[in-house]
Amino acid sequence: MAVQGEGRSTIVEFASASVDKGPWALAGIQALPTSCATHQTWLNHNSAQRLNTDAVIVEALHKEYPQLHLSVVPVAGNSLLAFAAAGNAGLAPVDKEKDRLDWTMYLPPATRLSGGRGVLGDYPLFAKYLLDWRGKEFVMYVVDGMSCFGDWQQTYNQYILSASVQSTNELLLTAGAWNSELHDEVWVFDGGYWQKSAELYNSVQKASWDDVILDKKMKESIISDVNNFFESQDTYEKLKVPWKRGIIYYGPPGNGKTISVKATMHMLYDRKKPVPTLYVKSLSSWAGPEYSINEIFMRARREAPCYLVFEDLDSIVTDQVRSYFLNAVDGLQQNDGILMLGSTNHLDRLDPGIAKRPSRFDRKYLYDNPIEPERVLYMHYWQRKLSDNTDIEFPDKICDATAKITAGFSFAYLQEAMVATLLSLARDSESFAENVCLECMETHEKPVAGGSCERDGWRVFKGLYDFIWLVRQTDEQDKDLDSYVLWRELKKQIRILREGMGDENKSRK
């Protein structure tokens, strides 16, 4: 589709005249004068019963250009329109307006936040172009051969005419290679087919291992495992072992599995020889999950060396497809150069043939709730992010104190505590002059030392008294803490989150 610019107000008129009879009367096909024989043949074909548009177009082009060689190229997989639009070739329409049929389609803004009214784009149903590539010229027709709306056998082809078969083949090989490559994109499998995602690629570019708070040895081991795999093809061959590995990230949600995957993807794209990522969202497809598995591994073998990611592996590989998946992973076909990564919040739900069988997923890394030193590091991460905010006092002692009262919190819970605190401060910064009782969540004088709140109506939840005692102990150890608005609001937000956690607070200290 050719995007024509924001705000264009014209629309494509399918015809300038109409006739009295026939299903195409409103489009005026029979009344359109034409000077292009192939165009007239196509119009006649589309206004009557038909079986094969390709055969009709090929016959018409052979008659119109008997001296030129003709190649028929499906747009899917080798789009010369996209190849030229990226600046790899010159492309100009050479047909008359009355010999051309386009759909003008409205494309809304990617997000409402981006603003704008969107753009209009042309989808050519029948168009003729002159393509200029490396000093050679080609006549190219683009024809939509759809027999009816919703036809699964729809054909959308490019008809390339040239005086040289060799020149045409060189063009098609070059364009085909370009179309099969990633251009600041990630391969994503969803709905039964592969598609290129620039959105995911842009998201990955923002991820870094510097943003991943993990045990130092564990982080170094993960990075080393990935890099060593892609640098050790010769070693695997010398040892006569298959050059393939599998890794599983597991543990409770919200502890860095996804950001670790993105950081790894970014690291692999930054290598001297970039390694592509193939990201699998689901196995659902019109042809069934077995078809999807076959398509996934066919692409992975073609793209190897590559990083093949199955996020939420336990929900992707169900009992229905387990044996088929295992055969694809460790069957007769070679998977050389494929590093598989599976992540799961529930390792116990994975079949032992996946989770415990060597040569399928060889290494497993536990992403558990962070211990206190890791929570301190995470709070320092936020401290650095807010270092240029002069409205918030964020000394080191708040990092230590927050880590002390958040045992059992995942990184996601810690993030929510910080985000909720900052939003609360931004909404009403003048309402935090006094302390809030963490028992009843109201402002009043502190209870007598060692006592509890005497107000009625506040909710008691499991672990509340232990939390209150720990907070009081932390405050007493540093009398200066309560002078910081950030600390006073953090305590309140952490208390609210603890109430919602229920029995989730059963992890490392």
C-alpha cells in the first residue's frame, strides 16, 4: 500500500460512468473507456464468471508484450512494492488514470497519544509501473486476482516484464533476500503465521541488562550462557554434539523474566553479527497447533543461528501438542544453531519431558522474589531514576528501610509501591504533613508506645501486626526517617499492597 499523506480529502472513484444492468453497474466497469488491452481484459474477466485470473492476465500480457520475458511473482514473500518503497529501486506509475484501479484506505494513527488524523493509503487492484533497478528497467503490473471477497485462494501478484531473463532473476533474488531479512524488526508468530514487528523491536531497544536486578552471579551466568552458545559452533562440532541448547526461566510472576528476555534480545542484536529473535505468542492457528509447531521450527532452522523464545511455555505447550512439540525439539530433524528460551510462572505445570529431560531444556534459572540486598539495589535503581527531580528527597536510608519492610515482595510489587507513591505525591503534595496510622489508615495521634490503634472499623489482615511492628522498629532505629514525605507515603502504599497480597507473602526474606 502506498501511503499518500495526512489529510488527503479525495477518494478513489471506481468509475466515471455507470450502466443500467449487471452487478458491476455501480462501479461502471462496462462503461469505462480504456486504451490498455490488458486492463480491458482484466475488467472483462472481473465482470464475468472466472476460474484463474493468472491465466487470463498472462495470456493478455503475452499478446501485448510479445517481445518481453514475463515472470509472475506473488506479493506475499517477495514484495517489489516494499523493496522499492525502502529506497532499493525506483518505481513510478506509468498507466493512465482511467487504466488504474486503487482502493484508497484510511489508516488511523498508531495511538491516540500520537495525535493527528491518520493517513490515506492506496491499495492497487490493477496498476502498471516502471521499475528502475541498477540501471535496468522493468515493466511491472500489480493485479489483485481475488475471485470473491473472503476467498482464501486470493492471488495478489506482480507481473514483471523484461528483455532479459537474467536481469529479472537477479532482481527477484535481491528483492527476495531483502524481504526475508529483518529491518529493525522481530519475527513474531501469532495466529498461525510469522509477521515482522517493528513495535516489539523498538521496545527491545529500550531494555538493558543494567535495568535487570538479579543476583550478580546468576546474571553473569545467563549472559555467559547465551554469548558462549553463539560463539561456540566450532567447539560443538569438534565435540561431535548438536549445536543447540535450551534454557528455562521460572519463578513467581513479576521478578524479571520478561525484562531478561528483552535484554538478551537487545544484546544479541548488538553483536557484530546480529542474532535474530523469533518470538512465539501462541500456537493457535486455522490449521491447528501441530501446523504452528511445524511452521515455527521450519522458520527457526532457516534463520539459525537464532534465539527462539516461548514465553509462558506452560500455556503454549498443552497436553494436546506435547508429543509433537517434543519431537520438533529433539526429533530426527536437526536444530543446529537454535537457542531456545522458555519462561513459566509454574514450573510444576510443565511436563517432565520438557522440564527435566536433558537435551531439550538444559539449564533452568529461578527468578524468585528478591531478598533484602536485591530489594535495596532495586530501590537504588529508582533513586537514580529520580536523581534529577529536585522536589523529592530520596536519601540512601529510604532504600534500606523500604527493603527491610517489603519481605516477600516481587519486583513488580516494589515497582507498584514506588509508582503509587509518586502518583500520590504528585496529586496532592500538601496533604502529607502528618503521619497516617498504618492500622486504621487515618491521621491521628500515635498510640501509646507498644499499643495498638483504638479506633473501630479498620480491617485486620494476616500479617498486619507483624508489619506494623517492623515499621515501628525501623522508624525507631532512625528517628529522622519520618521527616521525609517519600518515606511516609511509601509506608502507606506498602501497607495497602500487603493487604491485597493475602498469603502470597511466603518467600525469602
